[in-house]
Amino acid sequence: MSQRQDNTQRVIEVTESDLPLHCPMPQHADWNAHPRVFLPIESRGDALCPYCGTLYRLKGKPSGSHH
């Protein structure tokens, strides 16, 4: 099996180590499928790519939050 992930899975969980988040991500098999777009996931905890419709969800809370 390849180490690359296929982003046909439309919900992808990411962690703080993936920030700043952009789509497509380098580990996706179709990493060059559309122009790279940075997604502001930190404030809401999820972000939708306007090009391919992939939903990204942030696991855990960003360490920069002041709670």
C-alpha cells in the first residue's frame, strides 16, 4: 500500500502539527489536483476547501487558545 492518502475521503482530521493548513496536503495522492489554498481552521475547528469540497477537522484544541 502507498503511504499517500487519497483525498476522495471528504472529511480529513488534521492536528496542530499540520498547521498552517492548506489543501491539497502534500501526503495526498492528488496533491497537485488544484491550486494550493490556505484554510483558516484555527478559529472554528473546521474548514472547507473551496476547490474540492474536502472538509478538514482539527483534532484537539489549538495551543494558542486562551481558555
